[in-house]
Amino acid sequence: MASPASGDEITDRSVALGTFIRDRRWDDAQALIDALPPDQRAAPEVLFIEAFIARQRGRPRRAIELYQRLLDQDASLGRVRLELAETFVELGDDRAAEQNYRLALTTDLPPEVRAVVNDALTQLERRDRWRFSVNLAVAPDTNVNAATDAEQAQLFGLPFELSDEARRTSGLNITAAAGAERAFATDGPFSGIVGVSLRGTDNEQTAFDDAAASGRLGVQYVSMGARSELALIGDRRWFGGDWLSSSAGLEFRQRLSNGRTVHDVSLSASRLDYDDSVDRDADVYSLDWDRSRYVSPIFFWRAGAALRLVDAESDAETFAATRVSAGGYHALPAGFGVWAEAAVEQRDFDEAAPLFGVAREDLEISLSLRGIKRDWRVFGYNPYLGALVAQNDSNIELEDYSRTRVEFGLTRTF
């Protein structure tokens, strides 16, 4: 068994390490750390220095792993949380960077450092570069078409047998989504913004395949603690291999933040046109509000409310939907994190549907869970595991359904 290092040996190593770092001899500095006894190498101050060296050697993922190890030992280390946020900035993962900056603000930071963090959050909002996101998932789903279990439906007071496509269908689907956005900064607080996104779901039955493309083009104003955005929006959707619908409109977004608390509000108006169903063509108005509160270095919660009005050509297709939700994120040891959210949505239609003789009323309750490990990489992506359980109760039996979905996915933001 190796004898413990003497005080002189420790001092000599510290001096040598300082010299290597000062001279930017990163490989020599890492080699010295590698040669340390296990108990010394595991010391918090050594892990912090090793993470710094990893970043200088172009190994940000290794740095993230080391920072996470330190935070597992003591989540209140604000300096470590800030360095973790900076590392995510270097990787281009602005979402993870923002989250860690805000978690850092829950620690005991000096006022001058808080000011720097708030400025960093503002710079993230204005960052003049392309941001990309990719998500791939495989999901067993007990109800891919969100349909009833019933074998018959009452139409005009008479029973009718439902086809297989009209009934609940389970299966495995593959979902892919990708997005790109950019803020074109100017010398002042205004920026031009552009964004495009694509998503597609390939089900075992082609009749339920779903795909959409969307875009936005507008302008944003960013100041300390606030961001305002006005944009033209539009999308095109396909379902079952055929054109389904298109929409175009205008959206206003407002974000207000004091660092630990964030309010997001959006208001939109758009025209929705279906390719084969004129009765469903509609003017659509939406209002959404979310409040996020970062409570501690390992926990934040979010509550939201939404109102959607669909003024369709047919009164039987006109409805109002209200939704409330609440969820929380909890950081776990070893870089794991879990998000849980519950939501309730009520949909009330204006007039009775001719086939059923009553105006439809729905109440949907859902619970979703998602776990992710930020410092794991599979082919360059972060793996995650998600689950959704939903129950929709309707006064029209055909619209009653339940659904359970488990999602195994890979995600990346850069």
C-alpha cells in the first residue's frame, strides 16, 4: 500500500500544477492529476480544477460530468453551477445553460455576481447564431389514434358498428422532430427572428401517420429581464398520407423575469383551413400563460393556464378549450433529472352535432413524466425516458378514450 503523501510532496504538486495551468500546458496538468492518489484526486478542489482543464482541452462533456459530481456532493455550490452553465453555453445548449443559470440564482451569490448572471441570461435571449434541436423517439402506445374502446356508436338514436380505424388501436410508433431558429441581432435591443420546424410520426398503420411543417418570421425586443416578440406564423399538416390542413396567423410573446421567477405569455390569432372539410375551417384564437419559479438548486416548478377559441364555419365544430397544468423538475444524483406534470383540459362545443343530438363536452386529465441524464451521450444525443397517461371523458361515447404511452428517445440541442 502506498504511503500517504507528505506535506512537502503535496506542496510540490500544487506548485507544479499551478505552473502548468499558468503556462497553458493542459496535458501536463491532466497527467499530474491522473497521478494523484484516489483520495486526493476525489477532493472537491481537484475535481473543480480537473473540470476546468477538461474544458481547455476541448472535452466539455467530461467537464459536465465532473461538475455534476461536485453538485451531487453539495448542490448549493453556486460557483460550480455557474461553471456548468458556462460549459453548456460553450456546447450551444442554451436551454440547459439557462436552467443552470437560474438554479445558480437560488444559491448564496454576491449581488455583483447575480448582476453578471442576469446579464448572461439576457445575452442568451439575444444570441446571434443558429440554434438547432433534434428529437428521436420510439414509443409503444396503447391508443395511437386517441379513439374509443366501444364497438358500437349511437347515431341518430340507432346503433352502428365501428370500423377498426374508428376504434382504439395500439401500436409502436417512431417520432422525429427537428427545429432551427436564429435571432439576427442589431446594435440596439431589436433582433430579427426566423424559425422552422418539422415533425413526423410513423405508426404501424399508415392511416394514422402524422406530419407537420411550421415556420415563424418576426422581430423581438430584448432588455434586462424582458423579451417581447411579434411574428408571422404558419404551418402545413399531413395525416394518413394525405394533406390535412394549413394555417397562417400572427403571434405575440412576452417574457418577464427577475432571475428566479419567469412569466411567459403568448397571444395568437390564425386562420385554419382544412383540405377536405369546409365545416371545420376556423378562426383560432389562443392565450397562454406560464409561471416558472426556481425554488432551490435542485428544484423548480411551473404552473400554466391556456384558453383556445375555435370559431369554425359550422357551429357544431366551434368550441372553447381551457387548460390548466402544474409540474416540477427535480435534479437527482449523477446528473439525472426528472420532470412530472399534471394537466386538466375542458372542451365545450357550441351546438349539438347532427349525428349525436347533443353538444359535445370533454374533460381530459393527463399525467406525464420524463427523465433525462444530461451528461450521457449516445451518438451525440442525450437519452431520455418519458411516459404519458391520459383519460378523456365525454358526453359522447365515441369520444371517450384512455391512453398510455411510453417513450424511449434521444434529444439534442446545439
